[in-house]
Amino acid sequence: MRVLWPCLLLVFGLALSARAGFFPDVPDGTRLSRDVTDAAYHQLMEGYPDGAFRAEWPLTRAGAVMVYARLLSVALEGFMVLPAEPVALPAYADVPDAHWMRAAAAYLAERGMLPPSGTRFEPARPVARGEFLRGLYRLMHEGALDDAAIAWLDERCLLPAGWGEALNAPITRGEAARVLVTVLFYLTQHAVTAGTITSVGAEADGLRWVELDTRIGPCRLAAPVRGVIIEGADDLREGQTIRTISDAVSGGGEKYYRVRKVTVLPDEAG
């Protein structure tokens, strides 16, 4: 799948840490500086009005909602995750309509990614590490809740070292930046696209172009003729609803996505 979406080109800047630090209270030349700078560069987090980032401060629940909404926006625009079915935005008694996180919460609800909560949201309460990680898991799994979320993240090296025994500890803003950078990079290596095939092009240079109608608009995939795994059908054709997983690779002087697995949904395998 060739990179056809400008936002994806930004993601490969994750490895470029030569940028000057964005925040005066974050020392340059440190792992923290790289993580915070990358998180800010990709607009996943921002500082305070006085210009400071305050990496040691705990991330609040309201702050986590903003982070999830921003990451989801980048991921959806890049066809890196799939949106879930919409859910109703709860009428939180402690979140007035004018609250600064309300729009982000509504964005998450419209895409089925709003973290579960009761009648009160407690926007100022610090977020625990495990709570934050489970929210990211939901984002990557179409809003699903799963008791195996932490194990899944650990298996994919998305669980920071030492966190397994301290999931109830509050996550700091600096720690959140580190996790976000890691997760965003992971998503670029495991882009997910799903939709109904509208056309399959002829083979050229070992690839064929497959055009899809997806929940978030049309897209065009470059699918290898050989080496790609196709589950649920013997080949690809118009009318099938498929889900693909792609890897980000470099070749010929450009970065692009190459589809490595296609699953044809059983009711469309025909």
C-alpha cells in the first residue's frame, strides 16, 4: 500500500531527533527530550500557556481524552486503525458543556472510542498507567474492551519496562509522551485498512492496485501479486469486503506500505 496520505509522511520523522527541544523545562539531549519533542511535533501533546511541558506532572483523565482524540485523528487519516460504531456521549455531571475536553470526548464517542465511565468523569483525576494503556488498546481494536489488553501490549513491546508491576501508579506527562511515540511508530508498521473492493487493477512490476471504499473514504492499495497472504478466498475481486495489514518499508528511495496479509470476510468471500 503506497503512502497516499500526507499525514503518514510525518510519522517517519519519529526517528529524526535532531529537532531542537520545544520546551524550556525539558533538557535537550535526553530520552525525555526526544519523546516529548516527537509527541509535540506530531501534535499528540502540547505544553502549557507559559511554554512549559511539565513532564513530571500526572496526566489527568481530561488530558488523556485529548491525547486519545489526537492520536485517533492521526491514525484514522492515515488508515492505520479502524473506527468503531458510534456511542452516545454521556451527560457527565462534572463536565460542563464549555469544558475544554468536551469536543475531544464527543469526537471519541462518534468513533466508538470513548473510555467507559459513569455519570461522573472526574476530569482532574490522575490517570493510572494501566488505565492509559487500556485506552490505547481500545483505540487500536475498534473500541474493544479486553482483559488481555496489557498482555497484548507487552507481547508487541508496547509496555514500557517495569510497568507490569506498577500499572496502578499515576502516569506522568513525560511517560505518556514516551508511550505515544512508541505506539504511533507501531501503527505505521502495522497499518490496518478495511473496506469493499471497488476495482482490482492489472499486474504491474509485481503489484496490482486495489481500490477500496472504506468507512472513512476511498483508498488505493498496492498489493503484491506473490508473497501476500490471502485468507477467506483464493484471490481478490470486486465486491469483496477485506481487511489488510501492511508493513512500512523503504525501497527505491521512497517509503511506502506493502500489504502482507488480506482477510476476506466470510460473507463476502463468494
